[in-house]
Amino acid sequence: MEGLFMPEVKEADIKELAVGQSCTTVNMVSEADIVKFSEVTGDVNPIHLDVAYAKRSVFGERIAHGMISAGYISAIFGTRFPGPGSIYLSQSLKFKAPVRIGDSVESTVTITELNEKRGRVTLDCICRVGEVIVLTGEARLMVPGRPKQV
């Protein structure tokens, strides 16, 4: 990608994966993350941006967009595990609790199904803030490395 530093990365290979393997990352949600996400997506819901509005909400303060946590999962898939070349096929998500500015979100993905012949992987996805589960879901990916069809 022109203008963006991209370190050399090893492409994902389905032959190196197994059911039960997992990967975890931790990301802190910042004010800048919320502002940038709003700018990029156009999601300017005042629950995320307006202090006075958010104070009157059920949460009592501003909360992060739920899709920021979902984005941490996407980042794992595309950069770490399975890694570059992985393609999203589907994702289900359940938002269980709010994430606030300054929270550290621990995101974990775990392989639950693997079909090497079709190049498909199913993963359980979970995000936590401390002991609180804030997001759960399941993703299906296409991963490089499957045998070529003749």
C-alpha cells in the first residue's frame, strides 16, 4: 500500500493451523480512536461523542462504538492469526457490555473448526474488559494454503 509502512509478513497457511489454537491481543480505547472511527464511518451517534447527551443515557457517560472492539478481531485475523491473506466470509457478534474510553480490550480468537480441503476456518471470538465479557461472536474465514483444484 503506497504511503503506508507495511512490514514484511508471512502469509497465513491453513496447513499450519489446528483446532484449539488461539491468539490474544490487548488494545486500549482512546479518545482519538472514537473520533477517528466516527470520521471514517460517519457514525456520529451522540452516545459516543457528546458528553452531555451520554450523561443522560443508561451508561451515564460516553461509550466506544461496538465495532471498534470488532475491529480488533479483524486486525488479529488480517495481521496475526491466521494472518495476512485471510479473508472474512462471515461474522456474528453479540455486544454484551459497553466499552469506555481508557478501557483495555482483550480480544481472543480460537479455532473451533478447520476444513483444510476447502480452506475454511471457524473461530470463536471474545472481547473482555477485565473480567467482563463485552463481545462474543463467531467468524468464518477463507485461509490461503489449500490445495489447488485440478
